[in-house]
Amino acid sequence: MKIQETFTYRDIAEIPSLLEDFSSRAGSLARLALRSRDRAVYLVGRGSSGTATLFAKYIWETCAGTITNFIHPHSIFEAKRPLDFKGAAVWAFSQSGRSQDIVACLKRLMGWGARGVAVTNEADLKNNPLARLAGRHILLSGSKELPVAATKSFILQLWAVLWTAQAWSRCFRPADFKAAVKAAAAAVNEDYGGGELVRRVKRANMLGFVGRGAFNAVAEDSALKFREMAMAHALGYSAAEFLHGPVGAYTKKDLVFLFSPAAAVPEDIRRVMKALDERGTPYKVVLPPKGVKFPFNCIPVDIRMKLLALRLALAKGLDPDNPRGLKKVTPTF
């Protein structure tokens, strides 16, 4: 199977045009991007959508002055008495809008006084109970979800987060968004690392993905896609978390990807490099493409990793369009 023949590649190839389309509609965020009176929000999501909420926390707190809290549905369902969410803004991320536990969690929180925002990739409200419940719906795109690992929808969630920060605080330049779209188009057509990198990844017993700040979210979702598409033993970490023990599990037979937010590798990533050098563990520093500022350079780097996972799956003779352990709507509740 050629890479261009896969549904997964089709999903990824759509990304640049979908980013542009969302940008053309971003003006609507002024009325949809809800915060509480104290400029705080709560976030809930599962899987890739949960990882997108991690990106939101980093961006909204560092760039938009918005305190961002995580909700774990289990604690909400097991609460022995009602919690005070009166006036709280709860953002629920779900690509399909049909994740049962996310819908049920938001329903309970709204019953306790919260106001909801749904971030989904499902335009048909008949098939989107989360958007119907929330009443405020940020639609990622009009492109239907394909039954493959989340690629376009995850990156569109990151894009919605960036545009929301812009709506709240005007913290970015219009040129930053345009540069990111251009870099995304280049990444779609890039054979990152070539065949040699695919062979290195294929030989590795275990893969690690390490990032700092917003790149922590890229690391987490990259590892997820390598697990889903290529059945690889892959885990994502923040730089600090990696040094607090997990580094000890990595050997000369493994490979670790280190995400740098700039050409000048920051000190915390250099500490990880030093720790890996001491163990003799191979690693690859992933530098962002030139001309794209942080955090916008997370977008093309994430595309690189999605395509690398796809290429690895094909090299292993797997069908990336039918991941064994993945369903588009996962019944977790």
C-alpha cells in the first residue's frame, strides 16, 4: 500500500486547507469563547481530545492570562455531594461530540451551574449530543471524520486553542497564523528523516517523545499515534517528568525524540540529552521548521510525527487505517 492511498494520509493532507477555513471563521470566537468572571475555565476530554486540553492549558495560561483547570470525569461522577460550579465555564473537547462520558460529565456540571462550550468536528447537531447540550459549539471543520486515528481533528483543536487565545488577549500576530499554515502545507509534503529514520524507529524496542510546555502535548499525542497506527511501544513525557524516573527505563536499544521549540535547544531539553548520553540511549532532536514562531511551530512538527507514524505502520506491513485497539467513538462510560 502506498502512503497516498491511505485514508490516514488523506486526513492529514486536508489539514492546511482546514486551518485556513477555520481562520476565516475565527471571528465567531468572540461570542463563543466563554470564561468565568475571574477569567478561568475548566477543560474535559479523552484520548487525543484530552491531549488537546493539555495544549490549551499551556497556551491559555502563558499567553492569554486564563487560569485553566482539568476535570476528571470519574471524580465528578463519584462526588458525594454537588460541587459549586455556578458560573464556571466548562470546555468539553470531543472530535465526534458523542463521547458518552464527556457528555454525561458536562450534563452533571451544567446541572451544578456550569456553562458549557463544546469543541467538536461534527456539524450535524442531530449526531452531536455534546454540542446540543452545551449550546455553544466551536465547529472545527465541515470535513467528515474518517475512521482512522485522529490527525486533522487533533491539529484543528490546537488551532482553535490558538485562535481562542487570540480572541481573548490579542497575544499573536496575524502573520503567525499565516506562517503556520504555510509550514503545515510543507510538512504534509515532507519526507521527514527519510527512509533511514523509519528504519531507526523500526529497530527501536521502545520509543519516547519528550517536549516542554506546549510541546509536551505534541509529545503525548505523537506517542499515542505511534501506538495506534504502528503498534509501537511509545510513551510521551514532559522534560521534567522524563527525568523524574522514566529515563531509567531507556536503553541502547531504544530511541527518544526530543522536541525543541527553537533552533537553540533549551536547557531542560539539554538536561535530557545529557541523561540519555550517560545511558547510551539514542535520541533525535526535532527542530521546528524555520520561519514559524513558537507555539505555532507545534503544528508542522505534529504533522511530521503523524506522517512518520504512518510510514512506520506501512513499513511494518500494518494497515494504519484499521488500528486494532481504536474506535472513533470509544464507549468508556
